Amino acid sequence: MTLLEQQLRQETPRSLKALREAENACRRCNLYRFATQAVPGEGPRDASLMLIGEQPGNDEDLDGHPFVGPAGRVLDKALQEAGIDRKQVFVTNAVKHFKHEMRGKRRLHKRPDPGEIDACRWWQHIERELVKPKLMVALGATAARSVFERVITIHKMRGCVVPVRDGGNALVTIHPSYLLRLREERDKRTEYGRFLADLITAKAFVDRM
């Protein structure tokens, strides 16, 4: 039995409420020192689909809920068009605290490093133990690294359902924030269409199971 498995057996919160409380008390890395609060995952405990993003943004850090900012609005639009009810999906992040750097008075997103991703994987394992989703959708490279425990090249695995080493299945796609960074409308339409197609693939998979 690995150290992680021993910890999960001995210390795992047995409800989503207990998990939220434990995440807010987390001191596994230093990100808690600079964030307003942890941002736990949200959704029904019996959700068939789990969406995993990178980390909370500024809006999520202040609000305490995942995907409520601009990227969340893109995600909501795509979910609706894919025929997926967000209220029936468990939405979370690979890292639970907002990592940022100050630029004047603004807090700008900063990508979590491998140590921070690995430290926070503990919570993702517990979420999966509690929810037991049929499929995880990793939104972006950070989420994919957390799910597969190694560096993933998105374009090589994108849109395909593949088994995860420690159980379950996952599909890799882009993070919706990528769409916000595109400047050309043509590129935005093309990439949004691909993102939507990935979500439709995810829905079709869980509907078949």
C-alpha cells in the first residue's frame, strides 16, 4: 500500500461538506497564505461527469465557488450547447487556492508549479473517491497533469477517452480561458467548436455507460 493510499484510508473526509472544511484548513503548500480562501469542488455526489480545471481565478477566490468568472461563462455556454446540465456535473480544480502575482493593485493569474499540483492531488483523489464519476474531463494541461500524474501534451490526447492508471476514465481538452486569449474571431469560432465537440464526446460516453 502506498503512502497516499494509507492516508486516504486513515484520513479521508466522508462527505463533501467535510471535504470543503478540510480543504479550507489545508496547509500542504504555501498558496493558502496569499489566497482569500480555498475553492472546493461543487456538484452532486453522484455526478457522472467531473470537470477539472486548473485553479481558481480572481473571481472564484473572492466568491468561493469554481468557474464563476469569464472562463466559467464560456464553460457554461458550451455545456448548455452540448446538452449538459451544469447542476448535474461536479466541477472542481486541480489546485484549490488562487496562485497569483501582484501587478499594481491587480492580482494576475500565475500557473501552479509541479509541486503545488502534486500537493493538491490529495484532494482530487478524495473527490473521486466520494463522487465516483464515470468520466473526468481535464480542462487544460495543469488538470491533465494532475489526473494522469505526468506531463500531458493536449493535442496528442485531446478528445479521446482513455483509462487513468489508478482507475476511471478521462478525456483531455483545453481550458476555456484559452478561448478568451485568442484575438482573431475566426480562431475563436474554430477553437470553440472543437471544445464543444469534446464536451459532446464526454456526454456521449457517460450516456452510454
